[in-house]
Amino acid sequence: MYTRRYKCAVAFPPLLWVTIFLLIPYAMLFCYSFWRVSPLQVIVHEWNLGNYRELLHNSMYATVLFRSMLIAAAVTIFALLLGYPLAYFLSFRATMRKDLLYQLVIIPLWVSYLVRGYAWKTILGSDGVLNGFLQYFHIVHHPVEFLLYSPFAVVLMLTHIYTPFVFLPIYAALEHVPRNLVEASLDLGASPAQTLWRVILPLSLPGVLAGATFAFVLTLGDFLAPLLVGGPSGIMISNVVVSLFGTAYDWPLGAAISLSMLILVVALLFLVERVEKRWTFS
Amino acid sequence: MLVFVFLYLPIVVLVLYSFNGQGVGGFPPRELTLEWYRVLLADPPLWGTVRNSLSVAFCAVGIALALGLPAALALDRAEFPGKGLFRRLVLLPLILPGIITGLSLLMLFVTGGINLSLLTITLGHGTALISVATTELFAGLQKFDRAQEEASLDLGATHWQTFWRVTLPNLKISLIAAALLIFTLSMDEIAVSFFLIGRSNTLPLEIWSRLRRGMTPEINAISTVILVFSIGSILLWYRLRTRTVVAEEEPTSMLSGTLAGGQA
């Protein structure tokens, strides 16, 4: 039905754009990661493995990377813990106002990221709402320090940001679970809990995987949250990259880290795709 | 449920404190005042950045749609070698942290000798958001009844005519929904913009730099304004989306769909 000319005309413009603005930039990332910076702050186009060696040998990067992965894992887990029950509730239990509730969950997503981060800053500060609240009710007598400018704050804020992201695919997956399967399970004598564990959960796994991947990858690449609420102990790997492109001026090293992240993300996506393909039956 | 409280607490606090007379912090809030909104209105540099953000957002919508539509069409209809790679490449910015997209584009511009400016930001946003446009439009295409196009072609219309008179009108709602989404995302975009700004700031970056200097409730005020607008546009988006819905289609299918690789 579609002529070859049509298909070419349709595929060509985006292909061209994507080649120029995605493929080539990634290639540049690749190239830069093998170059180096001279002591005079000039980028020397000399191909070497110095950056990667630095990454592997300097323990600071390993530490920050490890912490970032921990934070990312924590955020993913908490977001799932919050998002899944929410999705389950909305999909299976909420009969009236389902639409409205759904919209309510979506809305925080479109509130600016900065705005939400800033709000958490207001809440968690030693001068902030939470501390004020605790002190007002005499629960504590001095401001609780670790609330802000700590990895705790980063995890908290990012969980808040990514819970709706995690909710979305899980909700979609749950909506696709055939209700008659659930009914059958209950009819055959399983309790709701067993049904949840053995029928619903496995069927919704693609959604869970999608949400988890999203949360994990984006948290890993987040540099704003640590800058807003992380403090010196909350630095994540992306902050390192940012400073390498800023004040620390070492583009090649920054490129090396970014490229590694890129490869990690792509590998993770491949993995998830594989797992999903094997898991779903259609 | 509790989750809702958690989700909304910061927002409520934010709005509340934009009216707080005393300044940042403290509990409970002291006087209620519109003072900060007054300050906000009298702040020209801030509104300059709002203008910047708006123009970037509009252009980004243009770019993303102009390229996302053919991309969606290609993915929906054409088979060609490298299609899988193409699909993944187009959709990658959706999940890739903005920092990587931003950095790689920065390298491109620097190597190409292009100065950083609003133009580079626009190109960055447009590129990153093509993925959003493509997913949204692809979903719209999937729901579209192919028979209509066939009928049109059978009746003698050219592909171009068919496109303009049959395909496009049917995609109208998808297009608008995509546009809204892209616009909203562009207005809040920080990660990519961070690396691509020149001399002029976009709104989120301006707020960011002010935040680093110290908080003022004026930021609360502008945030509340942004909040109201965002809620407005997302409600609009949702209305549009559900208008075309048949039982299964969810505004969320993009993610599970793309990650499940079901669209190849």
C-alpha cells in the first residue's frame, strides 16, 4: 500500500536529524573520552586510554559511583513500594472517581522539577517546615540536622519525583490484566493475597520492570537533586561529570564517564527487553 | 491514601509559603500576604527568561512534531534495514538522563564552532523531545483505521492528498496532546539546557541560579504560578487523550510499550 517513495520520504528527515543530533554527538562523546586535557587546559586530540585507567584506578570515582547506584536502587525500591500499591488500589479497588484519582497522581509529574525540589528544601531545612513542626509540638528540641543536605534528602526527594513515573507503567500493566483470570483464581479458592502474589504480580511484571528501569536510570543520571538537597555527602556521579565540564575542566574524563553511563543504560535496556520478551507470552 | 499525602505535601507547602509574609521557613507560617506576588510582577529579568522559555518551547514543539510525525509514520508503516536501530535511537532520549543528551550535543556544537545560545537550547529540546512526539503519534497511528487511507488511495488520491485530508485530521487530537506534553516538558527542562545555554537563560535555569544564591518566597510565588499553569495544561492534555480512548489505550502505554520493544 505504501510506495517505496513514500517510505523513503517519511523515514528520511527524522533519520537525518537523528543522525546529526544524536548519533554524531554520541560518536563525539566516544572520541572525547579517548582524548586528554593538557596542563594548559587545552583539549589534546591524542588517543589514549588514560581516562578509563583513571576511572578504574582512582577509588574516588568508584565510591561516588557506588553511592549513586545505592541511591538509585533505594529510590527505585521506595518508588516501587509506593507506586505499586497505589496502582493496584487504583486499578482494582477504586470504582468511583478512578479517573479523577488517576489525574491526581499525574499532576505532580507536571509540576516543575525544580519547584518540587525547592519545596523539599523548604520542608527539610533546619529552619524548615518539618523541623518547625517537630519543635512546635516539642517532639524534638533542636533542629534535626540530617534531614537536609544528606543522601537521605536526595533519596526522599527523588522518590517523590519518580513515584508517579513508576506508577504509570504499572497501572497500565495492571489495567491489562484480564479480570477473568483474577476471578478464576478467587473462585478456585485462592485468597486475595495469593491471587495478588501469584497471578497479578507476575502479569504486571513488564510494567514493574519498565517503571523500575526508568526510575533507576534517571536517578543515576540526576545531578540537580544532589545539588539542591544533597550537600557534600550526597554527591552523585553526575555531579562529578558536571564539574568536569565546568570548573574542574576535564572534558575527556567527563566524556569517559558519560560514555560509560550511556553504555550502562543501553545494556540495561537490552537486558530488560530480553527479560520481558521471555516473560510475556504474546 | 498516604501516598497522595506524600506526593502532595511539598506542593501544598510551596503554595502556602508563597503567601508567607515572614520569609522562608518557620512553622507555622506567619502572616498571609500577596507581597511576594507583587515582587514577582515587578521583576523584569525574570519575565525576560519566561519569554525565552516560551519561545524555546514553541520552537521545540515545532521541531519535535515536524520530525516525530514522519518518524512515527516510518515506524508504523515502513520496513527498512536498520529500523530497529532507528527506533531505539529515536526513543533513547526518553530514558537517557538529560545530562548525556546535553553533553553530547554540547560537544557537537563546540566542535562545529556553533556558539551556545537559545538556538542551541532549542535544538537540544527539539531533539530530546522527538521521542515524546514519536511515541504519542505512534500510539495515535495505531488506533487509526488504515482502511480509510486505503479507501482514499483507491479513490484516486495521491499519497500527499491522503496524508493531508485523511491521516492528519485523524491525528489531530494526538498532535495536540503531543504538543501540550512537549511544551510542558520543554518549559521545565533543565538537564539538557544546563549545558547548552549561552547568555540568555530559560526560566528553570533562572530559578536555579537564584536558588543557588538564596531562597526567597518570590520563588515560591513563581513556582505556584507555574504549578497552576502546569495543572491547567495537563488537565487539558488528559481531556484530549481520553476523548479518543477505547478501553485499553492508556496515556501511559508509551513506556511499557517502548521498553517491551513491542513496536518494531
